[in-house]
Amino acid sequence: MRGKILFLTGLGVGYVLGTKAGREKYDQITKAASRFWNDPRVQTRVDQVEDFVKEKAPEVAEFVSGNAKNVASKVAGKKNGAKSASSTSATTGSTGSGSTTTRSTGSGTTASSTS
């Protein structure tokens, strides 16, 4: 029981000291970040970047939209191709010297083998 009390006391003292040190460091970091962000040179660059993004946004949106449509059509095409390939059954035939197997490879082609 005494060990638990000492542990909790140490934890409390560590928390109080750490919080004070942590808060001071946090305040230093926020002041430095605020000074950096409010610097006129930084704000000039921020304005330039905002203008650039506003100018290029329609082009980027068109590019992404076009590529998304292409990918969607390819995916839809593969799904339709997979359905037709799975509905095609393999056929086997018998000839005088051996058997011939014809099967769909799933990519729209047919493979034959004679044994």
C-alpha cells in the first residue's frame, strides 16, 4: 500500500512540474509560430499561393474528373467482361487421336489444347 501511495505522489508531482514546463514550451512555440505566420514576407507568399490555386483549380478539377471517368469505365468494363467469362463454360471434345479442350482465358480470348 505504501508503494502505491509513493507512486501516486510521484505521479502527481511529475504531472504538476511537467505541466508547468510543458505549458511554457507550448507558449514559446505558439509565439514563434505566430511571429512567423504574421511576417509580411510569409503573407506575400501565402497570397501568391492562394492566387495560383484559384487559377489552377478548374484545370485540376477537369483533369481529375476526366481520369475518374476513364477509371470508372475501365472498371465497369472489367466487371462486364468477368461476368461473360464466368458464364462461358469449358467444352471438351473427342477426336480420333486425343481430346481437345477449349476454354475462355477471361481476357476475351479462347485457348485450345490438344492432348
